[in-house]
Amino acid sequence: MDIIAATRHGKVRGRVDGSIASYLGIPYAAAPFGVHRFRAPAPVEPWEGIRDALEFGPTAPQRPYRPPLDRLIPDVDIPGEECLNLNVWAPRTVGEPLPVLVWIHGGSLRNGSAAMPLYDGRAFARDGVVLVSINYRLGVEGFGVFPDAPDNRGLLDQIAALTWVRDNIAGFGGDPGRVTVCGESAGAISIAALLTSPRAAGLFHRAILQSGPPHTVTRDKGARTVRAMAKALRVPATAEEFAGVDRQRLLDVQDELVGRADPVSGGPGFHIVVDDDVVPADPPPPSVDLLLGCNREEYRLWFVPSGAVERVSRLTLRLALLKFRIPGRVARLYRAGRPDARPGVILGEMATDLLLRGPLNRLADSRLTDSRPSDSRTADSRPARTFFYEFAWRSPVLELGACHALEIGFVFDNLRHGEALSGPDAPQPLADVMHRAWVDFTTSGDPGWTAWDTRRPVRVFDHPGTSTVLAPRQEELRAWL
């Protein structure tokens, strides 16, 4: 059965399945091609009549993950130019306006889309939350740094999508005054930038960061990948010249340079840059309630399927310590806590804490009441709260353990589409608990456990028992200070 909703640009036709209405592939900005390529997002042209919103829209140009990740994180490729689109899931009938959750997908700023079945929003709509998922420009199109193009174009796309939500979500039963933005990995890194961006002020009221800390680089560092691509393409490193290169050739060169890089091992990639416009150099403190955390064994997504956890020798570990300037006392502490662990496990555990758990702990600490500026308050003048979690359930698939991205199927209560990572027997009770926490935080700002304070309470999601633990592994985290 079809259903009609109105936006400021025109009416859209969605589909009703039981008690849930879905609207797919709605454009929130003009297609970033032709005159709009390598530019800030432009407004959508209004349309006459009723536009079908029955199928997912085009995805941002990209290459799939390389093996073996392509089997664990199967992506979706939908051709077409109108890739700046979004999807909405909402209850078929709505009384009072409902809270809204906007999902920003991960993928190292070069992969991913809102069309992945894992991100289906039916469970959130079932539980009284309007779920919006968005596409944004990726790779060199969205985050390449050029002298003749605006920086952080993919982030500007996200801001344009949030602006669409503010202006249109009431027509789908959502409350534009109760918007939570949620993302994983690169999506969480994007949200960390949005939290401090003057361009995004007032567009959302709570935020959830899953396995992604604040991370920005200088324009010079951000431009290195573009310069390397320009050298391979034998063209000047300008947006004008890149726009003249065949898009498939551009993607091939991008994949050759960054396709093997990952957040743990490093390598060339794309980053959000400080530009003093969208992302200020001296940002104000975030003034929204924040839920953040990571998975206990993030590194295993990259180290285990690739065989790196087995290949890392004692010598490789020592060289890595030198490369990343990790003090010997830190390595000794991690070894002492894991006397039987392989060198690859020690390296992975340290990398997880260095790149994720440590920065997220510091972000939480920076928001403690006794050290927070007086303007770090919510719109209703209540001090902004922080809630910390850790996902600890271990997947049996390929011995991935509690790896990066494993929690997403539990958050979306969509284990069926997360089986590539979790296997067919993932515990539904854990999905019930975790999904409910995200619904409650989106609805009220309280996920159901103690807010972050000097005791550092962490909600550990595991099966068969989920519990709150005070200051887990603080000795190792303090070693990085």
C-alpha cells in the first residue's frame, strides 16, 4: 500500500508494510555532478506532482571493500547521479510528533551507503522513533582537499541533510526539536566535527558516537592524498583538473592509493580538515547530551581476516612501537596483562586504545561538570550529560571477537542482516537491550545507566549479562597520558 508525504520541494510516495511507512531515495540536495561537482551542496529543484520514493536512490561513487572485508561488510552499488539522498522510516500513523534519529554510515570516508540492508530503520519506527539514513559524498569527491574547491564537502552534505530534516521531518511525523544524530566509525568522526561546527548549530539536540573519536587534520596533511592521486593521474592537483578525468579512472587511482589502508594500520586516506569555516580550529564545547563508546576488540576486523594477527612478530611489534612512538613502559604494561597473547594481539589492543578508547575517554572527561564551561548546556539549560558504553560480545565468525562494526546489527535490532559479522546465532536478548538503550536515549536523553562522572561508569553490553562497570582498564588508559 502506498502513502503520500509532503516536503518543501514536493510530495513523495512511500510504501506501507504493516504498521511502518518507508520513503526511500528522497533527494536533499542537487546531484553533485556537472556544475555542482566538487562544490558545496546546492538546493534541490522542486518537482511537480508526486515523486516515487519506493526504492533506494543512487549511492556515492566508490569502489567496494577489498577482500576479505568485502565478504564481511557487503556494500551496495546503485548507479545514478542523485546520490545526495536520504531514507525515512516512520510509524504509519502518528499522534504527537516523534523523536528523530539520523544515521550517518561509516566506511573510512570512502565506502558505505545508506542503502545497506543492515541500516534498515523498521525496528526504530516500530518503537516510536523516526529513522532517517543519509548518503553523502565520499573519497576524493567528498573529502579531497583542493585549492579551488570548498573543504569538507561530504560534511557539508551531512549538514544539508540535517537541514532537510529540520525543514521537512514534521511531514513524516517527526519532531524537528528532538533530533539525535548517530553514526559509526567515519560517521561518528563526522558527528564529532558536527558537534563543534557553527554550520550545524541547532540542527540536532543529542548525539551518538559509535567507534569513532574526534579526528581532524590540517589542510596540508589532508591534501596529501590528492597530491598523490594527481601525480598518478599526471594532472595538476586542482578540482578543475580532477573534474576532467574519467570518473572510473579517478576511482581506480583512488583505490590503488587508499584501498589497503585501514584505521588501525594507517596509510593514506581521507580526513576532515580544519578550515575555520565548517570545522573551526578552536571549537566550542559541545552542548548536547552525548552517548559514546566502542567495541572491546575493534582491531580484530582488520587484523584477523587478513592474517595480520598471526604475521606480527616480536620484531614487527618493536618496529610498530618505534613508528608510533609508543613508550616501552606502555608495551610492558599490555604484555603483563596478557602474558600468553601473540604480538599481533598486543599490537591490536594498544592500537584500539590509542586510536579509539583513549580519545573517547578523554572526550568524556572533558565534559565533566566540574571542568566544563558554563555554556556547555542543553537548550533547556540543563548541563549536558555523557554516557559511555562498551560492546563486548564476541562473534564466533572467523574468530572476529568483539570487532569493529559488530554492534550495528544489535543497535538496529537487525541481526538477520548482520550475520556476515555475527553469524546466524547472535543473541537476540542482547539486541533487545542495546536497541532499547538507543531508543531511550533518542527519546529522553537517558539510555538507562549512570551518566559519566569521576567514577567513569561504562555500560558493558555482553551476553548473557549486561552490566555497568566503573573505570574498566583505567591503568592501561592512563599509561597513554
